[in-house]
Amino acid sequence: MTHLRSLREFISELESIGEIQQIDTEVDWNLELGAVIRRSYDLRAPAPLFTNITGYGDSGFRVLGAPGALSGPKHRLARIALAVGLPYDATGQQIVEALADARSKPGIAPVVVWPADAPCKQNIVTGDDIDLFAFPTPLIHGGDGGRYIQTYGMNIVKTPDGSWTNWSINRMMIADKNTLACLIPGPQHLGVIRSKWIEAGEPMPIALAIGVEPGLPFVGGMPIPEGEDESHYLGALFGEGIELVAAETVDLLVPATAEIVIEGHILLDETIMEGPFNEFPGYNATEASPKQVFKVSAITYRDGAIQPVVAAGPPVEEDHTIIGTTSAAEILYLLRQAELPIASAWYNYEAAVHWLTLSVRQDWHETTGLGSHELVDKIAEVIFTGKPSVNAPKILLVEDDVDITDLEQVVWAFATRSHPDLDRGEFHYAHKVSDQLAVYLSKEESHTFMAGKVIYNCLLADLYPEGKRPVKGSFENGWPTEIQERVLANWEKYGYR
């Protein structure tokens, strides 16, 4: 594994494969910057690095758009692969396997460095000098309620007794020069820890680290169990602890190479209006609502700080790549721990984290003695429990003759293998933990974080005797090897390029 220890190392690696587009033309933070990011998603273009932002020309500050999005056809998953330590051309299944494998390893604690060795301490601002508007935070979408400084940073909090530190990504909007409005859903780990501070009757210390090393946002979006520290898991993935440094005004450790660190407290009982803001289901947001208040006590930042920004919306953007990739890895790990015959797992990004595909070994029926309905129920017992249940209200089971990272193959398998009835083709599970943002949810479901789930059965092994199962009539399966080789060798001779 190659451990990229800072956002700047990550940008350098992306530049080396043509995945950074530096934009020196002046771009306005007011909507234009966000529109460029959105367009880059749609075209699978290199990540835009803005160096000349209206009103901030002499500051040296920069903005990196689409830091964890998909790339062009030559290396579609390059930004994801490099972030988690793999070669830029790694496949989706290789990425998920690496993340799932690290879950079985003991965590490695971070290494604490002196402030003098931490680039995030190059500039320190406290008291009346605090001004969140000093940074070129964009107004991203046309209907947004404000400028969102937190779309790809790490929220760092710990329990009052210090036994559990949690790293997560939740949106935060600038309310004034030293105040942020924060989305903190109760069932998420950030909300669970805040509830403990409320019980203690104290505001919750928090640090927001922006522009962190590229692996951190991915583990921040991973549904690892309550009580486990994401930074320790990242250490297990890389085989070494990440570097942290003590914050200035709160008792927390923050990433030493972060571009910007914002410190303060979530107030006990004050709220402030936040939103609207476009989110990962892919629809324009329309309403603001009262949210928690983050009162800032210090800001530290690097010279020429680089601020990553996500323009959330329709697939594919970072909500989909982060949640989809890491949730698939956690689910794969849990299913294997349960000794179920699962070959791989994949959230198809195009389905906006609403659709998970599981690949089952083709010999599952012979090795388990189960019918497909029994196997479906065993899978449901595992993945509809706890945090991994939050996303993927729709799940497809296919055998591993299908490449589940290829949406065309998944759609073909779903259309041709799932019986359209309730006895064989689909199985419904009521009142499971759910995300609250799906547009089809009722107000009650959204408020309670509980809704129905469905598993679509696209398995064939228990319908046909071994040796009689349908075989995909693909190029690989439909012609003799020598004919395949001849066609491939002569492809350009045929006139194709």
C-alpha cells in the first residue's frame, strides 16, 4: 500500500496521470465554481484546481473540486484507488477487497507529532481575528442557503470519557464569521456522541479538518462499528499510524498535514437555520430548518491552503464513491465473518447509494445446502443490523459470473434472472434503519430513520442442477479460445482503432 500523507501528495499523484485541471482563469466563488465542479462530474473530467478565485486573488488560497469523483475511461477509479493506497488502475473489486481485508487486522494508533512539525500550524487565528469568510468557500448550488465550508472535511469528536473518537463527514454552512450551522443526524455516530455530551450537560468539543490526507474522507464515510476509531482502521490499511497533532483550544488530535483546521464547540441547546442544500439522492433542495450551532474558537491553516469541495447532487459524486465503496467493503467483511458464500459487494454508484449488489459464489447452493430464500434471510440478518443498514434500501443478489462493478451486467442480470413475484423474486423487510434523505420516504419514516428494505433474488443455482445452469453468451463464453485470440489479434486489421 502507498500511503499518501497529505492532500498535496494526492494532488501530485493525480497530476502525474493527467487527473488535475489547474484553472488559472478567474472563477467566481458565487455559483460559477460550483457549476464547474458539477460539469466536471458529468464529463468525468480531471479534478479542477482553482487558483484565481474572485475576491481572493492575492490570498494564495486554492480550491480543489471533485477530489473523490470518477475519472476518465482509462482509469475510472483512480482518485478512489490512490486515496486508499492502491495503484491508480485498480479495479472496484480490488479496492473493496483491500478495505474489507484491513477490517480483519488490528488497528494501528496514530503518531502524535510536535506542533513545529505539523504544517497545519503555520498560521493560527483565535479570538476576534477569527473570520470564516477569509477562505474562498463557494456558494455551490443555485438554491443553497449559504456557503458550505464542510463538504469533504473530517468532523472529529470524542466521548466525554475519552474512550471513543469518531471521524465523520457531515455538511456545515457558514452562518457568520465565527459560527457554523451543522447537520448532525441523531442515529449517526456524530449524533450518538453529541447525545453523550448533552447527558453530561456540556457543549461538545469538535474539530473540523479540511484538506486532509486522501484516505481519511473514505474511512470517515465507512460504517465501522460504534466505539471504533476510524484513524486506527486507516493505520491498519496502510500498515502505519497517521500523523496527528494537538488542537489549540479543544482536547482533540487533528491531522498534522490538514490544510485548514476549525476548532470549537457544538452548543448545548442553541439552533440556527441551515440549508437548503442539494444532497446525494440527486434532487434540488427546497427547505431550510433549524440545526446545531458550532461556535468557533480557533482556526489554523497552511500557507496557501487548499480547500476541497464537493458539489453534491445526481450521481456520480463523492457521496456515492465514498459511501458506496466503503459501505460495500464493510458489508463484505460482515457477511464473510458470518461465513456466508459472498464473493464481492458493490454499490453501483449510478444508483446514488440506493442500490447494493452482492455477488454470491456460484457453488453456494451445493456448499450451504440452502435455498435462495433461506440465503436471502441470512444475508438480511447481517446487513439490516446497525449502521451498514442505513443505505441501500434495494439490494440485488447475483452469482459471481456477473461483474457487479459493471452496471450494464448488473442491469442485464436483474432483468433476466429476478422472477417478478413475491415468492421467488423479491423479499421485503419492514422497519429497518434507514437514511432520512430518500425522496420517496414519508415524513414519519424520515423523522424516525426507519423504513422498508427489499432484496431482489437474481440467483439461479437452486433452480437448475449443476451443469445445466444458463451460461452467459458472452465473447468469452460463446467462442473457442483460438477464435477469441484471432479476433483480438486482428482487431486493428479489421479497421477498428
